[in-house]
Amino acid sequence: MSSVITHPLETEQTAVTEAFAPPPARPVIEVEDAAALGRRGPFRPGRLVPARARMQVQGLSRFFHLADAVVAVAATATTIVAARLTPAAFAPLVLGALALPLALHTLEAYAFRRRETFQRHGLRVLAALGFAALTVALSTLASGAAGFAPPILAGWGLGLGLMIGLLHLAWWRMVDRGRREGRLTPNVVVVGATDHAERFIRSALATGDVNVLGVFDDRAERAPSHVLGVPVLGDTGTLIDHRIIPYVDRVVIAVASTAEARIRQLVARLEVLPNPVSLFVDVGREAERNAALARFVDLSGAATDARRAFFKRGQDLVIGGLGLMLALPVMLVTAAAIKLDTPGPVFFRQRRHGFNNEEILVWKFRSLRHEMADAHAARQVTADDDRVTRVGRFIRRTSLDELPQLFNVLKGEMSMVGPRPHAVGMKTGDVESAKLVACYGHRHRMKPGVTGWAAINGSRGPVHTPEQVRERVALDIDYIERQSFWLDLYIIAMTLPCLLGDRSVAR
């Protein structure tokens, strides 16, 4: 069991902005697909959004706060310049511009409470604008600012009020839409059909803080068919392989904390998951009215650092966008060479594991003969493989076949740096690679990368032995634990020298 960290319920999770539209990818699974996702419960999200695409209200609120402050400063500066105010005259406007963001924060205009109407939210904004106008009026009277005409105050107040009002309408609609689409409400599954599970589900139903998608129980033969309407979908073995896992932000063990032996057994079974696993600690009847009072104890798979994920996504968009622009001529030449070399499509698409075991379609330039394509990597490429084309041999050796994965990066399915994505069902020998290492799923605690720590440390290309699989997983987990902006830049910088100096690797 890993170190224990106690923290309040994190009601919102990390998001990835999907700003570009590469070739069609696997669509979001609709809840109506009951065969794939099991029975529906009372939470019934409109659709299940992958955990990698979850947004966080706290992060959005910080952005809204900054945007309002910028608008207040811009409106004030425009008024000062247009009216040619002296320092003594414009000082009250500056105080008003500073007072507005403070008032909006104090009146909780950035809280965006669940189930709060825009009318009520608008009253908070109006009160903050009134406080800012009052600040300007009182400071003007106190200083006796000469040449400060009432029309200037009226123009400043009306212009600023209109802009802030429109912004908050946009903010509120953005948050409301995000919640309706399932991008802002975390999804959890509960392990243990117990009284603790009932209390947790009741609090979630009352507050809407989380969506409880299902219950799993290690004693499934004695478990009820549902808990407060939330279906019991199977035992812990079913959970590990369930298709719902990519959409789950947290696995919650709802077993009494005094049942230490059972908790240890559950953690031992569930730590193979890439999802964070936590113990629900019931703090009493008050928790039924406020899920934020329920507390978790992290047991394995630390939750994603929202700030780090935000900056890593920004890094991916900038570097990935620049990389795509620079690589476009090379990609066009590569595509033409493939088309002239052998019949078949230019691109090869393969289902691979992404964040939280999500299956994503990874794009590559085709390097094998079309009739011999192996979408499941049942037979990994070897030296002098007869399936590899002439152009394919060159683009695999130079890793040019990986360039289309920049589309996956911009889509938000991959990162520039991370564990390399392995094909779903990939085999090492006659055994599925994922079954060779107990902690194999831990490499999916971060989005896969175009390049990675393992790639620049010699673990590149196919893995033909169990030892190579273990080495690859160990390097991937080492990167996940150490990931930082500077380490990513180092890996990107070292990728090309490593590729040029490692031509012996069969890819």
C-alpha cells in the first residue's frame, strides 16, 4: 500500500482542449450502448466522456477571473485615454477597476454552483458592478478630482458592465454545457455494496458532485442487484477488464476502514488499474447533505495533478503544432513514396491503449504490405521481416512512420512525450504483453507519447521477450513519476540523436 494522503473530494477533474480536428477518431461511447457499458443507473450522464477530456471548474474559474481583470483594466485604460484624464482624475477609475475582480470573487461569482440559475448568478455580478461603481463615486468625492464629469463615470460603468455581463453569460453557459455533456462532473465506480456505499451514493444524488456509474463487489454472489438504483456490475475481476474504465476518474472503495484485511485484499487486486483508487471515509450524517465533506484516502495511483496536466497540454499544442508545420513537407513526400512503392492506403490505423486504458486509433504511415497488415500486433516486426516494404524499411528506421501521430497529439489523445502506445492485444511470443508484468497498466496513468523516456534509453521498437517488456514498463513508470516540463524538453531534444545512433533496432 502506498503512502496515505487525505484530501477533500476533488469535484472536478482535468481537461484537455480539443482544438484541432484530425482524421476521424473513435467516437465517444453513448450510454445507450448498454451492451458495452452495462445497465444504467440514476445518474444517467448524456454520454460518457473519457477521463482525459474531463475539465476542471477550479481551473476554468481562475481563467474567468483573469479574463475579467484584463477586461476591467482594458476598459479603464480606454476611458482614461479617450477622456484625457489627469492622474488625479483617473485614480478613482483605477480603484474601481481593482475593486471589481475582488468584489466578484468575494460574492462568489466564480463558484458556478450546481443547479444555480443564471438569474441568480447575474445578481452576484450586478452587485459586484455596483460595488465597483460605488468605490469610484466615493473615491471621487473624497479626492475632489477636478474635471471628472459624471458622463465619464456613466460611460465607464455602462461599458464595463456590458462587457462583464456578456462574459459571465458566456462563462455560465460554458460551465452549464460542460456539465450537461459530462465534461465537468467526475465519474466514479464504487467497490463494495455496503452501507458506506449507500451513504456515498445518497450524498452524490443530493449534490450532483459526482456520477456513480456502477458498483462492483468482491463478494458479488451475495451482493444485491443495485444500490439505491446504481447497478452492481460484477466483481473486482470484472472491474479490471471492464470497458467503462477509460471513463472513470476514480475507483472508490466503500468498505468500513476497520476492515483492514479486506481493504488490503481489494487494494492488491485493484492496484493494477491505471485509475486512482481511494478509500471512502464517512464523516457522519452531514456527509449525506454535502459530498464535499466526504473524505478520501488515496491508496494507489495518485490523482492527476490538474496544473501539471494543463501545462503539459499547452506544451503539446505548441510543440505539436509547430512540429506539424515543419514536418508537413516531409509527410507529403513520404506519402507520395508509399503510394508509388506498393498498392494500398498511405496511412495505417491501429487501436492502441491510451490514458486509463482508453482505446484510441493511432495513425501511422503504412510500412507493411497492405495484405499483410497486422492491426493487433500478434506478430511483432523483426529484422528482415518480409512484410516490410522498401519505403517502409526506411521510414521505420528513421521513425518517419510515426509523424501522423502529431494529429493524435493535437486531438488530445496523445502527448508529445509519454509511454509509447502499445497495440491492443499485443503479444510477446505467444503471451499477451500486458499479462507479463503486474504493473503493466500503470504506464497508462499518463497519455501515451510520440517519443518517451524508454525510447531514448534504448527500449525502442518491438519487445520480443518478457525481460524487454519489464524493462519498457519500468522506464515508463520511472518517467511518469518524474515527469516535468524540463524533462520533456530534454527527451524531445535527445530523440533525434538517439534515432540516428540506434539504427540497429528492428522496427
